[in-house]
Amino acid sequence: MELSLATRTVAEHTVLEVGGEVDVYTAPRLRERLVELVDAGERNVIVDLGGVEFLDSTGLGVLVGAMKRLRVAHGRFGLVCAKEPLLKIFRITALDQVFPIYPSVEAATGDSDGSGSTS
């Protein structure tokens, strides 16, 4: 399965919607997109994993790297994930203690009316 990446702005946050499989083959594309966002000056980044069907350790490493990059830039990083199989991965690796994980984009951004704009 391919990896899809789409970016939109919601309540002053950049939301990166990820779909498909994040594995050793596709993770470099995700890493590249996250680096581009931070290098472009984005400081409030939310990665929406709602469309992700599979996530391996390489993908987890990309997410950790993005969080570290944003911390250095004095930014904020969060994940949106409501799928139990993915949440289980975060719990097993204790990354649920590292990442702020939200059940929805609205919860992550504080955008209660859902009026985000797509870019």
C-alpha cells in the first residue's frame, strides 16, 4: 500500500494527514515532509494517523525524530490516533508517555467548530 500525505491548517496548527503504511520503505517520505514543515517555520505540528493501516519501528523513529526537531525549534508536536492497533504499539513501546496523543484533530488543535482550512 502507498503512503499518502496531505497538509492542512486547523486553528493555527499544521495538520499532516498520513494514510497507508508507514514502514521502512515509506518512512523516508514521511521524514522528508516533516523536515520540510519544520524548516518552513511550522511550530505547531499535528500528525493525523487516522488513515494509517500499518506502522513499524522505522515509522516510530521518524515520529520521535520530528518531535525532537520541533522541541529544538521551540515548537509543539502531537499525534492524532484513535485506532486501537496503533495505540497498542504506542503503549507497548511506552511512546504513549512521550507523545501527546489525541482522539481527534479537533481535540489536538482546540478547533471545536471544525473550521480547518485545507492547503
